[in-house]
Amino acid sequence: MQRPLMRFCGLLLLGAFVAGCAHVAPSQRGVLARPEMQFDPDIAHVKVIDQVYAAREAASGGRVTGGGGCGCTM
């Protein structure tokens, strides 16, 4: 009983790994590598923009922790 269960789990895991693979054509790789396609292309710029937004709105949320209308963070 345990042997078929292990075999089934192994096949299920293998299927999950294979399903995550996709063929990307060379012409598509250039588009996917562009900075605009990244989540946060410049992390320092994102932090500055978040701090300015929090200071202007006198509130913080999302990625910003602490702070208020003064522009400082905890």
C-alpha cells in the first residue's frame, strides 16, 4: 500500500515540475529581459518614491514602514 502511494506522490511532484517549464523563443527573451518587465528595476528609486509618497500623503502603507508628514521613517 505504501509503495503505490510513494510512486503516485513522486509522479505528482514530477508533473508539477514539468508543468512549470515553458519554451521561450529567442525573440521573446529580449522582451522578457527588459527593465520594464522586472518587478522593481531600481530598488533605491522605489524606496525614495515610497518615502516621498508617505510624506506627502501623511500616511504609510504597502512597503513603507512608519513615518508621517515630516518625511522621516522609524
